[in-house]
Amino acid sequence: MQPVFEVKKFNDIKHLLPAGSWWIKHRRHEDMSNEYAAFYEGNAVTENINLDFFNLDISLNDESLRESIGLIVITGNLRAKNIMNAETDGAVSLIVLGNLEADNIAVGGQEIYVCGDLLVHDLYWGDYNHGELQAEGHVAARVFMATDEYHFDWKRFLRKENVDIALLANDDDANGDISREVMESAFEEACLVDDVEADEIYSFKDWLDAAEINRRLGANEPVLRGEIAAREEETIPYVFEGDFLTDNNMERFRTSFLFSLFGSSESALKKIEFWREDTFTRVTVQQDKPLSTNLYFQHKEEYAIMVFCFEYENSLRRAITYKSLTGDDQEWHSLDLQHPQPHLRSLLETGYKNLLKEFSAMEFYQQKFREEVTLEKARTIMALPLVKQRYSDYYNDEAEVLYIGNLMIEFRQEDPATERAPRIGIIQSIPHAEEEDDRFAFFHFDIIKDEAGNERVTLRTQDADGYDSTVYNVSVTDTGKFKKALEFFALLEKKIFPLNEKYLAELNANRENE
């Protein structure tokens, strides 16, 4: 049996609403005496709900009041088939004081507030910045999509705090990858569109046929595929012979090509070092000296362990030592491997195993960067007419910038007068950043010369916006930065050539019309 709602004046029920609701926080200074809500006390089970207007059963003496309802309030749980609306500039809000369960929700232009758990069996799609979701309990959906600046607790979703989402598609956190492939991994083919130009894609929703999705929801037809196609994950080769502390593994560090990136001298002492949470790790080698690898692990500013080889009676032996970084005794001592103190054992075992994985990732991304971000590719992109004629006025704040999703792309052409390196600059916009200087992440693909005078592409970055901000090389230890850089460069490759063809076609058409 369908629930029958009552019509209530807002002022008569506002004491029931959560304090964090938009209706309480942002409309408290407005005259709400003529605002009405559809009210249901207890648990409700219903078919589809259309939030463009109130389409549920309601007890009314005056039918004209139906058009005045801007809010639905349910004091218990709500189970619905599909909840949707097409007009995202303004629609009926929904507040559920218990749990909300639905097959699909495709909304925008209102507040959806759930005091309990939110369970969506298939799709939750929130569209446009006039809409907001607040859910206090557990949130689950096969696909959660937020487009055109829809409001929700994005940090919680990214951290997966009491959130269970198979595919999160958020325009603001897409890192520029708002490709059709993401949408076709989840949506039925009939819900997608094909005839869209590359420069007309600004959001995931640009790939979707919204009218078809609304029609399907109204007819209780599926919009998602039976299974969401998993996106292929990168496999990082493990370059060591297991995770034991062996001479071969120690030598594998010394012979790594990574140390060749720090100058050509093989007799020089070279090091790679980094912090990961509370652990500092350093690898030091002398490339032309066998078994010269020195490993150093440190926990906070409290204690440290060092692994190295030394010569004793004409043979090399391995030593493991430790020391405290606090107190009176800060000398190095031999570590008793038969009976090590638990905190020292933990630092050695965890630090060493993590280092092997980290080092393997460093080699993987450096090699991949060399193979995929080549000098030839960078030069080819820089020489495109579209790039040279429209997007290369690098130091002009008013100059045209190429946008791909939330990526801004600028080009600095070679200038012998200034000797500045040619650059492809990709700037990632981070709209939810809390600190001003964290609003952007910088990825500079600079063409520079090495010691031998050979040109290569180097990844550089800066910490703050502005041309005067210091630009520096990205460390090989920052594998996350290199991973993103590779994704962004590949995305640029994919987009720039079709855009250049369209630009040339427009130029030719204009010449013919002159």
C-alpha cells in the first residue's frame, strides 16, 4: 500500500529536522510561514518519486497546495524504487530521519538529507551546484557520480570512511580523465552518446543521454550494466629476489640505473632518501665499489638502524647496527639478531620490505617516464599549429589556456634570448583544497640538456602558484607524482591531436569564406 502523506506547515515540523540541514542553516532568517512540507510519520515504502514536483499520495483539502510543497519529510525509513528529477535548478528536497534505500537516485537542485544509512542498489547521480547530499550513516552504491559541482562530503568518499562505492565518478577529482571509457565501464550503451567533440567534454555527464536515463528510471528499466567493468590496474614488477636481506639484493640497489640519474661519476657517493609517514629511509651507494650499499632506517626522531658491509680479515661481512636518537647513549651498537628488541625488529623488517617495494616502483615509473614522455613526443606537441598559435603566450595572464577537465595546460616555446627551457605545463586544479597554496598541483615537462649536452624531458614542479615560485625537479622517490604525470601526459596526447585537426579545419574554412 502506498503511503499517504500529510501536508504540514514548515514551522510546525522544523523542530524535527537535523541541525545540519540546509533548510535549518541557510533559511533560518527567512519568513517560512507560507512554506509547506509533505510529511509522513513512520516507515514508508513507495514506488518512484519524482522530485520535480510532489507526485505521491497526499491528504489535501486544497489541491493547489500541492504546488507549494518544497520539502518531503519522513520520520522513519524510506524504501523507494527510483528517485529522480530533470530540473536541476530547483526541485523538491527530501529529508529522511531514518534510512533511505532505493534502486537508483538521479537528482539535483535540492537537498537530500539522510540521518541514517543510504543504500542505493545501482546509481546515485547528483548534478549541478544547486544540489547537495548529506548522509550521516553508511553510504553504499554501485556507482556514485557527482557532476557540475554537485555538493557532497567528497573527502569522506575519497577516504572511504563508512562508504562503499564500486565506482566514484566525480568531475572535480577526475584528474582530467572524464573519458567515455569511464562511463561505458558502468552504463548501458543506450544511456551513452557518441557524437560529442573532444573540446565539448567538460563533465562525465556530457557522455550521458540524460533524457534516456530519466525515461529508463521512470519505466523501472536498468541504466547500469550487470557488472561494472574493472579498470585495469598497473602491475609494478618486483626487481628483487624475494624480501630477504641478501648480498644479491644489496647489490641490486648499487647497480640500479636510478643512481646514474645523479651524475656520471661512478666513484661518487650517491643516495636516495625519503620519508613515509613515521619512517625515514636512505640508500647510499658507490657505483664502482661492490657491496658498498648502505641502508638506513629511522623511526621519527627516536631510533635508527643501519645495514652495511665491512671488510674483516680480507673478506666482506654484513653488519646491522642500531642507536638511540634520544638520551645519553647515542652510539651505534651491534644488533643481536637472535634476540632483537621488538621495536628494532619491526623497524628493520618493515622498513626493509617497504623499501624493496618502493624502490621497485621508483624504477618502474622512471623507466615508464623515459619510454612514454619522449623528446620526440614533446617536440611534436609543441610544434602543433594549435599549440604555437593559441596556447603559447606563457607569461601573459590574459592568454588563452587549454582546459581538459580540471587540468589547465600551458606551453612555453623555446626562446634563445632567455635560455628558458621549452615547457609543457599541466596544472591540476584542486577545487576543494583547504589551503590557498594547495589549490593547484604543477606538472612541468621541461626539455633540458644533461651533462653531455643531450636533450631530454624532465619532470619538474613548484609548490605555489605564480611565475616567481621556485621550480625544481621531482624526486625519483615521489612515485605518486610521476604516476599522475604519466596519466596527464597520456591524456594530453589523446586530446591534443584531434583538437589540432579541428583547429586546422576551422582555419581552412575561414580562408575559403574570405
